[in-house]
Amino acid sequence: MEQHADALPRTIQADLRSISRRSLYYQPVPPPPEEVALKHRIDELYTAHPFYGSRKVAVVLTEEFGPINRKRVQRSMREMGIAGIAPGSNLSKRTTEHLVYPYLLRNLTAQRPNHIWGCDITSIRLRYGWLYLVAVLDWFSRYVISWTLDETLDLGFVLDAINQARGEALPEIWNTDQGSHFTSPQVTQPLLAAGVQIRMDGKERALDNIFTERLWRSVTYEEVYLADYGTPREARIGLGRYFQFYNTERPHQARAYRRPAELYLG
């Protein structure tokens, strides 16, 4: 009979999982209410005006919250993975030793399902904090093939989303930004081994991944702001419901008002 994990001493649990014993006793500290309010307002400003850079955001925040240092705004935006549309969004900086692949899609349009997939990360606000969301999107149909949600930016939740998507199909071309998650060999090597061409957005060019940017805007306005999640569990349930709606019920204007599932699944 398999023994329930909770019945095992924590030292044994740590050894079995190959993790530090100290980590089993760690209790995350919630962010201060002021920081949550500030980041929620930054999120609102960016969603409404994605062309705002840190200078303009700092001006608006100073009017509303009192003096806000621009460096603080830059740090918060960097942690949230957002920047003005000219610089582009970037949840993680590129690791310098990781290989970067060129962006060659400016004159190429997705012609069929699984021709081009895009993958990106965004932050999802909670009432008292935030989570991180990664999704894999088929560019032809706008179908969300997979998605995962986590409280940290560890590479694992990105790998989970990619593995889920690969369980459905393989793209001919895989497109991401140059963040350290996507330049990691743990992401690129399995794709290359499967014969997938890897392309990456030009540095500081959010519009190179415009279809995923539009997805994030739809998720934010049509679900996250309306639902006002209080807990990670509420967010997972709400986003699961939304992506099901997005794929199967929501008409897509750019696709002659057809649903993504119609185009992707046939």
C-alpha cells in the first residue's frame, strides 16, 4: 500500500524530492497592500494604454498616489513583465549565454493550424497579489492550445505548458520573445530535436508577437478585471472557464467571426 506523503517525516519528503529541507517550512509573505495597489494600477494603465512607458506611468501614479520614483515604476513594470509597446513586453531578461534565434516572420502569415505557434507569459492580478500565466497560441486559428498558472516565474510552469501543447500536436514554427525562459536549452533543445523551427521576436519589439498580446488584452478585459479573483484557486477556475469560452464560443473578428476551435480542430 502506498503511504500518503503527509504521513512521512518532512526530512524524508525533502530527500525524496531532492529539495532543501528548509523549503518545506517556508511560508510565503504576502506583498504589502501599497505594492499590490500600485501594481494593480500599473496593470490597468498598461492594458488601457499599452504605449505608455515608465515615464508616463510614473506621472499618472504620482498624481494618484503621491511622489513615485520612476525607478520604482520601472522595477514594478519589469517584475510584471510589461513595458511601453515601443520597447515591448518582457517578463524575463535573456540569459547572455543562451542562444537567440532570429525573427523571420514579418512577411509570413500563418497558413494552416500548427503552422506557427506563439508562447508568452503575463501577470494576472489577484485582489491581494498576482500570479503568472503562460499560454501557447496557434496563430492561424487563435486557438489556445495550452496554458498554465503559477505563483512564481520558475521555468517549470513554462515547461508544463509546452509539454501539454506537444501532447496535442507540433508546430512547424515556434515563436517567443528572448526571455530567459524561452532561450533556455530545456525549452529549445526538445523542439529542435522534434524538427521545429525556432524564431524569436526582435529585441524590444512587442508587436512581433501581436497575436498573443491581443490574447492577453482579451483575457484582462473580458475575464480578469470582471472576475476580480481573490485567490489562486478562483483564478484557475475562472481562467479555465474563460479559455474554454474563448476557444469554442467567442467569435473572432479577424477570422470572419469563426470560433478558434472551428479553425483549429476542423
